[in-house]
Amino acid sequence: MSVRPLVIIPDSRLRLVSDPIVRVDAKVRALVSDMFETMYDAPGIGLAAIQIGVPERVVTIDTAREDEEKSPLALINPEIVTASEELSVYQEGCLSIPEYYEDVERPARVTVRFMDLNGEIREIEADGLLATCVQHEIDHLNGVLFIDHISKLKRDRVVKRFTKVAKEKEREGGA
């Protein structure tokens, strides 16, 4: 297990559509292990493989609070099979867009089909924070960021700010 570096906007890899996992093997389990280690270290409640530079359809989630027992959930090739018409709003953040938070409206409940670490197909019903987190992470697998769900003006401001920071870091590293 190891903590891997996070991919931060404006890195174009975050816009890639991730490839499906054909078979759950030792390589996939090692990836999931690294993802949990990275997610807990950040700290965050969800991580898509692309956020550590791996364009594969793998997501890790743990919405347990600090004072609760960990509740890790690994989703391989997750897909939303049903979504409620009822919507809910949560303030979302993203490990790939550090220290930026915005209210996002999404379906309040979803049913998600995925493969577990044994390669078994499973389905879960999610609501509340888990539903929001699952949708946020599946968006990552499709090259979509939570800022794509906010106004263009706010999104452009965020991207501009992070692009400026990235250019400054590049200059410092290249000097």
C-alpha cells in the first residue's frame, strides 16, 4: 500500500473517460489498496482512479465520520441504474480541486451496479451523502468534474485560478 500523488486541475487527464476493468486481479486489488491509502491520507470520502492518474473505472468511498468505524467501499465498473426524480443539494469538494467547495444539486437516491473485489456483480441503494459521493466519483470516470454542475462563471473562475497556480509551480520548477 502506498499514498499516490493526486492529479489536480487543470491536468487534462481529469477529462479522460476511464476504461472498464475486464477482470478483478491482484493488480486491481493493489490499485484499490493504494486508492484507500491515498483517500484516507488526503483526507477525503471518495476517490476515482483517474485522480491518481490511472484511467480505469475504479472508485473508493468511505463516508464514515472521524468518530465512526471505517466503512470502505470499492466499486469496480460502477454504473447508476436508477436515479430518483427527487433532488438534493450538498456542498461538494474534490481532492483534485483542493479547498474549493460549492453546492451541487443531484438525484437524492440512486441504485448503483458494480463489481466488488471478488469480481461479483452487486447492487446498492444509496441516499444522502453516499448517493452524492457515488455520483461525484462516477462522474470522474466519465471525465466530468463537480464544477461542471455549477454556473459557467464560477467554473471559469476556478479553472483560471488553478491554471495560474499550475503555471507558477511550473516556472518555479523550471527555474
